[in-house]
Amino acid sequence: MAISLAKGQKISLKKENGTVLTTFCIGANWGKIDGKGFFGGAKKIDVDLDLSVGVFGADKNLAGIVYFGNLNEPGISHSGDDRGGDDDDDGLDNEVVVVNLSQIPDNIDQVVFVLNSYEGEDFAKIPFAQIRLYEGTPESVNEVVATYNIASDAKFSGFVAMVLGKLYRRNGEWKFSAIGEPTKDTKLEDTLRTVAQKYV
């Protein structure tokens, strides 16, 4: 049974059977916006959200970025840019980051996930936007561990960037914390600067 995450909630990556989740996906899913065509008919408007990752060392300095322009850092890979969103929810995520904790260098302490609306679409207008942590691949979901629903949360109205959550080391173990905070930033570099100042 997947955990429905709330802001500030922390979860262990230890599974019910006692094994530790070391390879998993963080996926972002969203839909196109309902709009009107030239003659008043229904039209779907593309939405370009970007799931990105800031990689921070024990010194709290940014050590790497994974995003559509740089798809790989050690232990972290990105599925690539989705510039449209879904017509209908197909059960798969639009952008997925695959994490292999065993390959993340020892000097990395925190891995922070952020979401930016590239064209400045207000999060409040975007259908079924959510993130989730699951076992599987970008093309196949085996078991969902946790979900975080963005679309139903009114606090994201008026914003185009948010800090989703982070992986962090604690006493040699990795844990996940749902942050769920919008920021006033409009660009990825500004969002990561906010992350460095407030969330690591």
C-alpha cells in the first residue's frame, strides 16, 4: 500500500520485508490544460514541467545538477524532457529520475528534487500533477512506495516552481523527506539557490 505523503513527512527506505530500497524511481506526472480552439471547441494546451535534481555535498554546496540538459550524475539518471504533458492520465510519469543509492559518491549527503514550469504555467491550472517514489523503470511501474499529490493543494496556486522533497543521509542510511514548498523562483538556477539557502 503506497504512502500518501504530506508536507514535512519523512519515510524510511526500508521495506516491510526488512530489505532496503536502493534502486528506485522518482516520477512527475501531469496533464495538458483544457483550453479553447479558434472556433470555441475544446483544445488541449501543452504544459512543459521540468523535474530536476540538485546534488549537494556534506559541505552543503551544490555538487551537480540532473535536468533535461544534463541527464546523468553518478547514481542518478533522468528520462529526458517532456514538453507536453498527457491528454489523459496513462499511469506512467512524464519525467522520471532513476536513483541508485549504491552508486552515489560518499561525499554526497543530499539529493533534492524540484519542479519548474518552464513556460510559467501556474501549478493550479495543471491537471493531476503529482510525484511518486516507486520501484520499476521509467516505462514500467512495479510497486509504488509513496505519492505526493500537487494538483489538489491550493497553496501551489500562483507559483511556477516548487521544492518537492529530498533524499538525505542520516547515520549512514538514506531517508526521504517530503518538502512540498512552492518558491517564488522562475528559473531552475534560482530554485536551486533557494534550495541551498533553505532546505539543505
